[in-house]
Amino acid sequence: MLTGSYDLALVLVSLCVAVLASYTALDLAGRIARSNGWNALLWIVGGALAMGIGVWSMHFVGMLAFSLPIPLGYDLTLTLLSLLIAVLSSGFALALVGQQSLPPRRLLAGTLVMGSGIASMHYLGMHAMLMQPGIDYNPWLFGLSLLIAALASGSALWIAFRLRQSAPYVSLVRAGAALLMGLAIVGMHYTGMAAARFPLGSFCGAASRGLDNNWLAIAIVLVTLAVLAIALLTSILDARLEARTAQLADSLAQANRELTQLALHDNLTRLPNRLLLEDRVGQMIAKVQREGGYFALMFLDLDGFKPINDAFGHHVGDQLLRAVAGRLRDNLRGEDTLARIGGDEFALLVALKAPEDAAAVASQQITRLAQPFLLNEQELRISGSVGIALYPGDGASHQELLINADAAMYHAKGSGKNAYSFFEHSMNTNARNHLLMLQDLRVALERGEFVLHYQPKFAASGEQPIGAEALLRWQHPRRGLLLPDEFIGLAERTGLIIGIGEWVLDEACRQMRQWYLAGHRHWRVAVNLSAVQFSHAGLLECVAATLRRHALPANCLTLEITETTAMRDADSSLAILGKLAEMGVDLSIDDFGTGYSSLLYLKRLPANELKIDRGFVRDLEQDSDDAAIVSAIVALGQALDLRIVAEGVETSGQRTFLTQLGCDSLQGYLLGQPGPAEQMAQRLPPPA
């Protein structure tokens, strides 16, 4: 027998090629599994070429590593045929592991086909030497090589199928698996080579006309490495592109979720907004129509929020709204919806077992809101007014229910606040009137519909006026002359009172400037400040700018604030009143005795006068309690060195009693009714 030998360097090269081909096959299997349609088919075709050339190259490098003491060569046709078999076997294997599942029967069939393909490629490649006489094979080693081919093919298919999905450390696992697969393929090849026996006198029929060994090894290795490198590089680039695409898709999905969140939820409180609430109401209507039952839509408006927002700033106001949302949401059930409609308005959608259960829910929420909120070490108190619309009964659509719940809320607010009210159909008329009034109020200032009337003030000891109180009136184009009680509350709730109050202050100072130039230099004009206006951050600058604009001495202006407003936040009031006093403006505590005062704070307030409420003056002659209260107020004012003003004087007896008691000045219908500035000037004597 002819004795063969091996080139160790080429043997190692064949092993490296086998491992690289195995890794490429495993990587491409993952690409195929994540593709579909034409993309999957292209990956199978490209993978079959890369893997087939790689396995075939390993075989031929191994063949070239083997040498006999005779010239060797390889038939081109048979060599190319063995390459085709390797490519087809690889394509079948890749198509198989690209399936969604790999049951045992399919794995067995794939093992037989791929194992037969590898064995056929190997032995056809050896036959390409055209040995004469033919190669004699050891039957045991021949059978062992076939068994190794089958086991290697089955293992390769199973490993490729298991590692085709992306997972942590998958590249490292694939490298280990590729090493085992490469060793198995090389083991099959060299077992088959060991089975071959070449009798003495044999010669290679393809030595003279076949492929030349000298350049064949280099060409095969270079081409194979190039093909495998291209396949791997393409796979890696595709994987990165896929990962980038997945990342972009995740980013887009996250952006869509965020946009949906923004579109359907309030940005401040993270509660559902009006759009999502309307959808939930529609769903609840459909459910009740389908299954029966009841639900309530409640419209909740915070009482006292705007003064807090103006006094402490929007930052604290936002914190308060978030705290309110959290408190209202705490005890809700999963099927209930709390939404923020806008500003300080919330809506609550609640499923009910019976219509009367709505009262208990509304009462609970009002009670929760009544508990103080502690923000930035500041205790804040608000309340809530709730309007309730029931379904079925109070509306057939979400629009009707919202409108009717809103109307019921305004009824609750008009009835004293901090309460709830069920919708009644008569409220629709009130709601429409309210809406029309609000629309008219928004344009009344720019249309010049507001006017000031002046009620004179007189010294208690004489007949001479000492000034006047400016009283706002609205000359409504359809409703005629409206008193403040009919629109001031609405102006305060909507914030329009700030602009209206600034106009009143400017107009009163303008008129006082005319009286001042006419010789009434000892007069004072009094202007009432609402609670909202008093808490507004721009009050001080507005007062200073108005006095400068009309060149009016500060002591010609008296600003009146109610006792309740002054005591709501005494420390803050002290700071504001102190700065007004530094300007030289007179300060009056209006409606004194109707609220609650701390004498400790009262003596610290830089006020100049106390104004006795007309409610005490009205029954002064018949009610001894009122007389005692007025006497106490006068005594208190004198002790604090304050001027005392009594309003609502309508009889001579009231005037005499108040004068004798020690009041400094009086005003009321007995002395002079409110009227335009021109009318007041006509009634009064010229200045001395």
C-alpha cells in the first residue's frame, strides 16, 4: 500500500475553515429566523453559498494537506459537482432551521439529508483524483465516517435551531458551538481519509489534466475566506441595522405612548383630560344601556383657589392642584374616572348602584377637600362645590351631562359653596344666563360700560363732606344699571376683577384729581379692594403708578378691605398693608365686626380707620345688642387711635346716636345717595 502523509499547517487551516464556516452558518441561521418572504429566501441562498463553499473548502484543504509518493490532481467537473452538493446541502439545512419549529421527525430527516450530502461531497471529492486502480476503503472506518457525518449534521441542525434567536452572550455561545461543529466536520473528513487505502502501483488519472495542487490550496483558502468574511460582515451589518431599526421602533413607540399620554392626560396632575373623560363617559353610557344601572358625572370647582394662587404664586398653586388630585383619587374604584377639566375644575365619573348613592360620594369628596393642605410648611385651606348629573335622566350624551353637571355646580357655588347640588332642569336657564353674563362681562371694560357712582361721606360733627366712596356700577346694554352684587362674584371667579379693579382705582383717582384741583384738598376718595385684588402681586405697583399718573397726593386715596380679607392671612396682609402705608395711602378696615379678628393682629395693622358695617347700624335704635356692639367698636377704634366711620345711616336717630358715641364720619342715604360725580358736585356747597 502507498503510505500518505499530511501537511500539518494545511490541517490546521482546514480546521480553522471548518470552525469559521460553522460560525457563519449559525449566525446566518439567526438572520433567516428573523426574516420573512423574499428577505428570508435571499439569506438562505447567500447562506447556502457561504456555508457550502466553507464546508467544501475545508474538505479540499484537507485533501490538499494529504500527499502520496505519486503526483496528484483533481478532476474539475467532479470537483465542481462536489461543491454543488455542499451548497445544496447547506441550503437545505438553513431552510430547515429557519422554520418556526423543529420536531424530532423533521430533525431526523434533515440529519439524513445533510449527512448524506456531506458524505457525498467528501467521497465524490476523493473520487475526483481518478485513482487507478480505485481507492480501497476500510469498511469499519468508512462506516464510522458516515456515522460521524450524520451525528455532526444532526448536532449542527439542532444547535443552529437553538441559537438562532438573539439572547445575552449568544455570540460567545455560538463561538463555542462553532468550535464543536468544526471539530465534528474535520473529524468526519479525516476519518474518511483514514479509511482510504491506495494499493502499490496506483496512479492519479487527474494528475496530468486536472487542477494543480500548487496554486489550488492558496486559491481555495483565499476565496473561501473572502466568501465567509463577506457573509459574516453582511450578517453583522444587517444585525446592527436591525438593532438600530428596533431601537428606532422602540423610540417611536415610546414617543407615541408619550404623545398619547399628553393628548389624553393633564400634564400637571397626570389625570385624564376632557378628551379622555368624554370617551369614558361614552363608554359608560354604552355599558348602562347594555347592562342597566346608573352613573353620575360630577363637576367639582375649588372654592378659594384663586386667592391662594395669586397670593403665593403659580408654583404653590400647581402644588396644591397636584395635592388635590391625589386626595380626590385616593379612594376611587378602578371603574371610576377622575379628570381635570382645566384650571381648578375637576370632573368625577362614578358608577352607582342607586342614584341616591351619588350624594354620599360627593359628600365624601367635599369632606376630603375641607382638610387642610400642608405645602412648603404653609397650611392652606380650600373647599369644593360639586354639581351632579345622573344617567339616565339628566342627559343623553357626554356633552349634555357635562353642561348639566356644570350648571348644578354653579348652583351649589351660588348657594354658599362647600356643598353639592343635583341638577334640575330649571338650572339650564340659570346656566345660560350665567354664560351670557360672563360673555358680556369679558367685553364690558373695553366697551366702556362700567361707571362709578359716589356716595358722600360727612363729618359726624358738621354738614361738610370730607370725601366720597367710589361705588362700581355696570351700565349693561340690555339689563340696565347693575349693582356689584350681580356681577362681582363672577368677576372674582374668572379673574376679571383684576382688570376691573384697576379701572376703578384709575377712574376714582382721576375724579379725585378734579376735585382736588377744584379746591377740595381735604377730601379723600375711598375705593374697595376685593380679596382677589388685594392678594394680586401687582397691587402695590398699580396703586403707585395710578397716583403718579394723576399727580394725586397719596393721602387723598383710601383703600378699603374687609375684615375677613385682612385676617385671612394676617402675616401677608401686614406686609401688603405696611407697604401701602409707606406710600401714604389711607387704609380702612371695612365691614368691621362681621368677621373674626385677633386683637393682637388688629393692633399691628397699619390701618387709619374702622368702618362699622351697615348691619349693626340698621337696627341700632331697636336692638340693644347692636348698640352695645357699635359702642364696643367705637371704643376699640378710639383706643387704637383709628378714625371711626359708620355706613348705612338712614335716620336722624341713628345719626344722633353715632355722633354722640364718637364716630368721626358718617355715610348713608340720610346724608346723600350714590350718584354720578356731576350729581354729587351739584348737591354740595363750594369749597370754603
